[in-house]
Amino acid sequence: MNILLHQCCGPCSIYPVITMQAQGHNITTYFFNHNIHPVQEYYKRMEGAVLVSRHYNIKCIVEDYYGLVEFLRQNVYHENERCKYCYERRLLKTAEKAKELRMDAFSSSLLYSKMQNHEVIKETAEKAAKKYNIPFYYYDFREGWQNGIDISKELEIYRQNYCGCIYSEEDRFLSQLSKKYAKKYEEINEYYESIK
Ligand code: SF4
């Protein structure tokens, strides 16, 4: 089958690409991720995704859309429900693109991540498939979690350390850094007190 694979980033797409190629499918990757912030991170991940596609000789379509403003407007006052919207926007866009390109099906590297809500992704993709009348290729790529990590390190593909949106960056780093800097301020204050 000709499958359009939504590529959330380089590392997550490695195992899905290897698996689908081994099954004899013809893959085209599609980078559309309005949820990655800030700008420098967005381009690092885009570059990683393109490098993976090139490495596996895959045609890669990049929708270069930095969507911070849209993302914030859509999630304001209900930030804790943002993931559902985030999946929906990207998967609907992928299904629409797959239809436009006359693909046989679409899929997503989001199905590889152990950090994402797999069931919500699957349900959302099924709804997108119905809306655009195009099959959704489902596979539980989480089985290749370690394999994908190992290959991404061998290929030296940029590996991110938070999910993508600025809220997830805060979740990942705020408490850790605030403790670290509180300790530093304490040490500096203690030092100046000691030399008074
Ligand atoms: S935490 Fe991740 S999946 Fe959820 S909204 Fe942010 S980028 Fe999207």
C-alpha cells in the first residue's frame, strides 16, 4: 500500500518506517506539527525528521507551519485538555493530505511513543479516517521502543527531552530548575553572609 506516515519527529518515526517497509509498504512521510515550540526546537525536530526520511530513502513532505499562536488560542482556559486537540489537528490534517495525494492509507509515528495516550491517538485517527473516507493503518509500534531509541542514537538524530508544546516544557523542567536555582541562591547568600 502507499501510506502517508505522519512524522511527529525523527526518532519516533524510525521504527514505524522500518516496520512498514519490511511489510512491503511504500511510505511517504509528512511533517506537520504545530505543537512544537519554541521556534528553534521546532526546526531542530523538523531537521531530524527529514534526516530519518532521507536515511531510509523516503519521500518527505514538510508542511512548514509554526503554530504557536493558533495552539495557544485553541487551548486557553482548558490547557489540561490540550493533548486531544493536539492529536486531532495533526491527524485530521494528515488524513486530508493522504486523501489529496490519493494514498491508500495514512498512519502516524505517534503510535510509537510510550509517552503518548495511545488509545486516544487510535480513536482520533479512526475518526479522521471516517471524515476523509480514507483507511487508517493501525499498528502498535510501541513494541519497537528500544530499537527506535538505539537506531536514533546510532544515526545521531536530535532527541528531544520534552513532548513539544510550551506547557509540556514547563511540566518537564519548571520544578526541577526551580529547586536547582533555589539551592544556588541559598549557597550564594550563605557565602556573602559568611564574608560579611
Ligand atoms: S503535551 Fe504533547 S501531545 Fe500534549 S498538547 Fe503538548 S505537545 Fe501535544
